[in-house]
Amino acid sequence: QVQLVESGGGLVQPGGSLRLSCVASGFIFSSYRMSWYRQAPGKERELVASITTSGGTTNYADSVKGRFTISRDNAKNTLYLQMNSLKPDDTAVYYCNVVRFMADYWGQGTQVSVSS
């Protein structure tokens, strides 16, 4: 079965950095586009970044462009999100996502809190 396990969240001061990881299993990781989403309290879940199978093409939400970098290591079945210059508005639960056969799969999420 598909399993996505996120890690790397935490509490960081504004301007700080975090690196999120998502370890995938139960499917051929290298064959699927992967994405990071986030959901802040009282808000809808939003797409943060996505990456193609080889990592050759990435897309970002306007709010994170130039600060966040999505990457993947297909040999390790792992997706990453490097987050720099963090802002309080980045506070949210971050989720790893894959779509297989028109079904969405999600991890349990990892909390990122940006506060002084």
C-alpha cells in the first residue's frame, strides 16, 4: 500500500530555514510526479510545489518562489522541500502528495511553525 512519511518540521524564527523530507513506499516512486501541500489553521490546503519524475521540472506557488526548493532522490524514494527565509505566514502543516490512478495519497503531515 502507498505510504508517505513526512519529517523535518519544527519551530523556527522568521528568516530561518528548515528541510522537510518525505519517504515514499508502496509504489514506484520514480514514475510519479510528487508535490508538497500545506494547510494553515482555518485555511484550505494549498499546493506549495511540485516536481516531475526526473526532477527536471519544478513548479512553485507564487508565495514561496525564490525561497523554497523542491527536489527528489529517486534512489532513496525521498522527496525534499528546502525552505529558506521563512515567514510567519509559512506556518502550516506540510503534506507530501502523490496522485496514482486518479486517487490522492497523503502523508500524516509535519508541523512547521515560524515565530519569534
